[in-house]
Amino acid sequence: MHVPIFSDVIIILLLSVGVILVVNKLRLPSIVGFLVTGIVAGPSALRLVKAQDDVDMLAELGVILLMFTIGLEFSLSSLSRLKRAVFLGGFLQVGLTIGATYLMAVFWGFSAVEAVFMGFLLSLSSTAIVLKLLQDRLEMESLHGQVTLAILIFQDLIVVPMMLLTPMLAGKGAGNPWTDLGLLAGKIVGVLALVWFGARYVMPRLLFVVAQTRSRELFLLTIIGTCLGVAWLTSTVGLSLALGAFLAGLIISESEYSYEAVSNILPFREIFASFFFVSIGMLLDVRFFLENPVTIVLITLAVMAVKLLLTVGAALALRLPMRSVLLVGLALCQVGEFAFILSKVGLEAGLMQEREYQYFLAVSILTMSLTPLVMLGAEPFTTFLLRLSLFKSLDQGLRIQTEQLPPEQEQALNDHLVVMGYGFNGRNLVKAAKYAKVPYVIIETNPITVRQEREKGEPILYGDASQEHVLEQAHVEHARVMVVAISDPASSRRIVVALRKMNPNSCIFVRTRYIHEMEELYRLGATEVIPEELEASIEIFSRVLAKYLVPMPEIDKLIGELRAGRYDMLRRRSLTEDEWSSMHVSLADAGMSTFQVSPEGELVGKTLSETEVRQRFGISLLAIRRGGQMLYEMTGDTIIKPDDTLYIFGPPERIQEFARKAD
């Protein structure tokens, strides 16, 4: 290995450990620690890193792996559901930012082309930082998480035309710009078609063949090769490596092996992604920052405030609840990593001077460094804003006609079920309620879903279930049972508080993902909390014990204790040694098997008494399946017929002996 990069990697890793320990003590996100590490080790501070180009290469690999895992945890079907948010929300966010920046830059004396280029830079947000934070906070599946992802996808797509247009703005473009744009659009369509074909037909078959080899090394090589191969393909046609990695993740996400792929990639992603954040910190010129601290801080605050307002304006067009609108705005108020790449193109084209470039770097890195803190305080800040009369009025204005039920449906809302969230769990619950003829009402934040289901006749309301005026429309004060079935932990907690306040005596069921979230939800007033993590373990637990022929009453007893103790029983065994042993007498040396009677076999036409199964072979015949029906009540006169399936219990070697002689 080249010595400088080897020593640089060691320095970065060891310095990161110390910095992140301090950062974690201060209860700040680890990303802040990596950015500080880069600033300290960078060329403008201690100058500990010598081969910065090699570090940048590792950083780019980190972004590729980060985008790849995000694509793995997403899917083409999910992306198709977000197309409105991608194209409408993304277009408005980028367009409004470019327009506002243009007006302000021209006012301050910049030329028109420089103003447009500044708009390009400021319209982009940090995909790597924002999505990493959303993943860490378990908010990727929330409404604001999905819309944030959609807008970031549009930004990653639009950065390619921006890079093509930048030399043209400076008057250095070659050829017809419309021809170039048309060619680029054709390349994008071709890549997307290739991704769709690979996801549907190629990768599932390839991964099945690879999985059959049971070679962990081959599986890992296939996954990483796909990631880097698609990323290289997109880069060769003028698109970004990161976008290609995201598309590669989408290809594999459509197969049944996506979860195994995620578990294999995560360790590599965490290491290389840390180098990305460190490399961003290295770009900051500490001396320039110290010479102009007030100007840089003021510009930073202005940029974040303007981006917040403009992103909120774009999100309002999607008819989202006000809380989600604000959270999207706070998540996207920084300048992104692709802006650094674009700024270098502009610097070379003469659209920026060196001093302006340093201001841009300082402001951008500062916005990225503040992003973890902004998102950490986003929930309480949003809650505070929604209490103000201005934002209450805006929230009221966002209501759509589907926020109220028809009179005949509203009259049925008494002693009813309220379902908050109309995803997979919510839909199944509604099906069960229909079957049992239980009156119900649904609350959902996706306006398209609300409108579609309303047309089908479903009693569904649009709105944020943590807001009391929405809950009033669902008549929660008269409900018997209320179920919170959403994927946003913070929203679930707020909804439980609001429900318990409005109906102190009802049953509140909450679906959550992890066991550690249970205690807080119970404290806030939930009647029952069903964590997916616990329920999955119970399902495995019960099926495994059933395979060991543990009696169902005993399995039910263990499950009851597990649920009652909220997973405490996993740390101890509830049965005594004698009880446990009595359940397994002879089971270790015995097993159950099936045997199909051949039409030419010697058992055909004989009664059970004549076969002398127990006397000759020491095994027991438990049941016979004949013509799709099970025969449990058998006598010595029961005749064995061709194609009967015999269920046999006994030592494996005796069963094999029986099968050889009876076949």
C-alpha cells in the first residue's frame, strides 16, 4: 500500500475515535465528529493528512456505498409512489431556490449568469448527510422522510444538466445545447430502462444461482460488483456515481436477497462514509474563516433561512400536513456535497472568483455541520411553531375536502375503531374490521391515498393524527379502540399523548418497530404496544418449539409469559429442569416422518394388525392421510390402501428400516 495514504488512514481513524468520544459525551451526532476531525486534520489546521486526493477517493466510495444501501432498503414500487413528490416537489424546490437566489444576487451586483450559477449551487442539499440522519432516527418510512428522499432524488438527477449548462453559461460550451440536453435525456431514459429490466428479470435469477452455491464470498462479490458496475455505467453516460449506486440498490431491492445484501454491505458503508464526512471537513480554510467569521455566519444563517422558506413553499404544493412540511424544510436547508463538484466546474469556467469560492466552501460546510443539530431539534421546534396562530392558520388552510366524512359515515362513528396509518398493517386491520362488521374510520397523511380510498367508499380522513382538530373529525372521544400503525416513532408518541388526552378510557394499540420504544409509549398512555421485533421473535420461538413437538399449551404458556413480562423471560427459563426434561423424554432420539404407500408395496391391502408395525419395527403409526383427508381414529382392522401417506413416529434408524422393507 502507498505509505502516505496508509498513514493518513491511521491518523483519520485514531483522531476520529477521540473526537467522536467527546462529541458523544456532548450528545451530538457522530457526523459532527467526523466533520470536526476533517477540519482538525486538514491542510488549514494541523496538516496531518498528506494524500488528500486518496482520501477523497475513499470518500467517494463511501458516498457510493451509502446511496447503494439506501437503494437496497427502497424499491421500484416505492419510487413509483413518490413520482409526484419527486417531480413536482423537487422541481418547485430547485426552481424556487434558483429564482430567489438569482434576484438576490443581481440585487447585490452580480451578473445574470453568475446569479444563475449561484442558484444552481444553493438549490442542492446534502443527500449523504440527510439520508444518514433519517436512517439513524428511523424516519425513512415517515411521510416527511419519504418526501425528503423524493426531493433529494430530483436534485441528484438535475445536477447533471446543471453541470452541462455551467460551461454554456460562461460562454464556453461546445455544440448545440439543445442537442446535448436531448442526448442526455436519452441516456437517462436508457439507464432507467436498463435498471427496470435488471430488477425484474436479471438480478433475481442471478442472485438465486449465487445463493445456491452457499458461498458468502461469492455473494458479497456479486453485490459489490453490481453496485460498482452500475455506478460506473451511469458515470460513463454523464450521470453521477452516487445516482448509479442508488439505482443498483433498487435493482437488488426487488429480489428476496436484499436484506442479506444490506447486512453484508453495512460494515463497509460505515467505514467509507466516515471518510466522506472527514473529507468535507478538510475543505474548510480555517484561516479564511477566522478572518471573516461574522460575514460567514450571517451568510450561513441567511442561506439556511431562505432554503427553509423555499422548501416549505415547495412542500406546501404537495398538500402535506404542516408538521411534515416544516420537517422537510428543516431537513433540506443546507448546501449539498454535489454543489462542491459543481462549484469546481464553475471556478474553472470563470463563474466564481477564488474569494467567492472560499466563501461558498465556508458557508456550505457550516450549513452541513449544523444540519445534525437542526434535525435534532426539528421535532420540538416544529411542535412550538404549530402552537403559533400563524402556523395554525396555515395548517387549517391546507385542509382538503377529504378531511370530513359524508354524513352517513360520520353518524356510524360511535364505539368504533380508529386506524391511524393506511399502510400494510392498517389495510389488514381494516379488512379484519370489515369481516367482523366493526365500524371504523381511517386517518392518513397521503392525500393521493385518501382521495383514491374515498372514491372506493372508505371512511378515510386526511390529516396529521397528532393534531386535535383532525382527531375530532374521527370522533376519537367516542371510539372504543384506537390503533397507531405508522412508521414514525416521534409521531407515534405525539399521537398517543393526543389520544389519551381526548379519550382517557379507550384502548390505544401502537405498532412500533423495536422493543426499546415500548417503555416510553406505555408511559405516555398506550394500552398495548406491539413491537415488530418482539412479534417476529415469538413467531420463530413458537414454530421452533412446535418442531420439537413441545405441546401447544406449553408453547402458549411460554408466549404468555414472554408478552406479560415484555421480553424479560428471554433472560430466564420459566420451566423447572424436571418439567423441561419431561417434555423431551425420548425426543432427542426420535423423530416424526412420513411414508407414502406404493401401489405395489407389501403393505397394500393389509390391516394395521397384520402389519405389526410396532412389534416388528418399534415405531408408532400416528395418522393416515387418504384422499386429502386425515384419519386419526384407527383400529386394528383399518386397511392400508395404495397412495396412503403414513405419519410415523420413532427412532430414525427404525423408520428407515421400515421404509426399506415396506416399499
